[in-house]
Amino acid sequence: MKKVLSLAAVALVTFSACKKDPEPEVTPTPVTEDLNRDIINAFADNVAQDIYNSLAAKTTTLYNNVLLLSTETTDENLNTCKQNWRDARIVWENSEAFLFGPVATENIDPRIDTWPVNFVDLDGQLASSAEFTEEYISGLADELKGFHPIEYLLFGQNGDKVASELTVREKEYLTALANNLKQLTGDLAEGWNPANAGNYTAIFTAPGASNVNYEDRTAVFEELAGAMAGICDEVANGKIKEPFELQDAALEESPFALNSKTDFLNNINGVELAYQGRFTVDGVGLEDLVRKHNLALDGEIKLRITNAQASLNAITVPFGQAIFTQQNQVQTAINSINALKDVLEGDLLQFIAIYGNN
């Protein structure tokens, strides 16, 4: 899971205070008689690889437009970068439904998605004379790089930044951060690329006695179901519940772009994509195995996904406001997402224990 700054660390910093990509066209994947194998292969090909390739492409676009912004500092170019940030954010949040593989083993998650922003140290970087080389940025604390410092520099603390407010030093830092984000998300795509030696696709799709990660297919499905339940737990009991119960908007995930609720929704959408085995290709997924043996369980999982999505859509103001003004809706979202988590880590894992190795 990503690293979130402790409350003690948050106390040291100050805080004041979407467009969704169109649904991708999908094409079917052929199914053979070995459904379990097909599901595992399809997840690697149609979900993990496709999502990480898309993420790498979107962060590359963000970096290229940040470069343009650094030389042509117009509101039009700044707004383009803001939208690029949102576009990349959609795919990243989808991918959090499966935080295993290189994103975990290479510690990439906290390096690109730690919050809240540490304003004191960030301002210290801007005031310093440090050269923002790739090595320098890579060595910074997690809260000083990744999506959220980029968000802060693009949107401003109140979300209304205009191009004329960008300083030369901010543009230098922003460019270096965007480059670092591009490199790390590129590493995720390369890590699942079957053309590369030691790629995770080869590990994920070949469970067996010689595989130190997955001794059998059941272990593969358990990894996936556990990750789906894990992001539900993080959204309900971390991203939403902590700022809500503490009544502290400084703990909000994406406050500057007013993107937090969208983040949460795309996490749940990612669970749906992982369960169905699709992103741009409509392949077989866990849902096909569940439907084959237990239609009631498939219906229950899909109902709870729908309920979680609906509960988030019922929050009609930015999340940083909703924790004060729409508390019933926020609590309903917590309950609905936890209900989804419960069926994934309960009934689905029990199902996998029986049918995972078929």
C-alpha cells in the first residue's frame, strides 16, 4: 500500500484547502477449455499490461506538455497539463486494484502516490539552490515527488492557479517531477512486458512448484482477490474514513485538483475491471469462473460494486467539503465499500480455495 504521512508529520505542515476518459472500445478474447489458465493469462495481457502501458503513455504526455509549459507559460498550456494529470490519475487509480508485482517489489507505489504534500519541505526545495537532476529527485522523500507535488504545482493550494503564478523555480521542479513520474510508470509497464527478461507476466502466468511467488493457480487468484479487497479497505478505512472521522481536510488525497472522489471511484472501477478481466480488451476474468460455479456469488459481487459506485456518486460536493456537509453520504460510502471488501475477502476467497486449481 502507499505510504501516507503520519498525523505527527501532517501536523508540521500547513494546508488550506473530471473529466473521465470515454469508455474504451473492447474486443472479445477467445476462451479455451482451460478457463482458469485463460483467466490468469487474460489478466496479465488485458488488464495489467494494458493499464500500465496506458499509464506510461499518459504520464509521458504529461511530461511533454510540462516541458512545453516551461517554455510557453500560458493558461492554455497550464490547463492542458492539468487535464493530463487528471487523465493519468484515472488509470493509476484503476491500477491500484492490483498493487502486486513491480509496483510493490520495486516500491513504486509510495514513490509516486504519497500524500499529504509536505509544504514546509516542498517550499524548502523551491528555495534551495539544488539542481533537480534525475538522481536528486529520485533521492527525495516520497512526499516530495510523484502525483501530489505535481498536482500542487499545477493547480495551486486553492485549485485556481494561473500560468502567470508559476515561478521559474517551480517550473524547474515541476519538469523534474514529471520526468520522474514518467520514468517510474514506464518501469511498471516494462516490468510486465513479456519481451523483457524476468518480467512479471512470466511469473504471474506460470504458477507451479518452481515458482517462488505462486505455487499453484489458487495462489494467483488469491493474490488478485486479496489486492481487490485491499484497495477497498484502503479507500473505505484510509482515504475516506481517516479525514472524515478526524474532520481534517488536510488528510484528503487529491485536494488541489478537487479530484479525491474521482480517485475513490476509479479505485472501485479498477476492482470491477480486475474482476471482469478487461480494460481495452474484453477478456475472460474471475467473473467467468464465479459464474460457472456460483451465479449467486457473481451477482452479489456485482451488486456490491454497483452499490459502492453509487454511494460515491451520491457525494455531490468536493470530498474536502463533504466530510463536513454530507456526512450521511460519506458514511454510506464507507459502509458500501466495506461491504464490497467483505465479500471479496470472505466469500470470493473461499470460492477460490475450492475452484482455483480447476
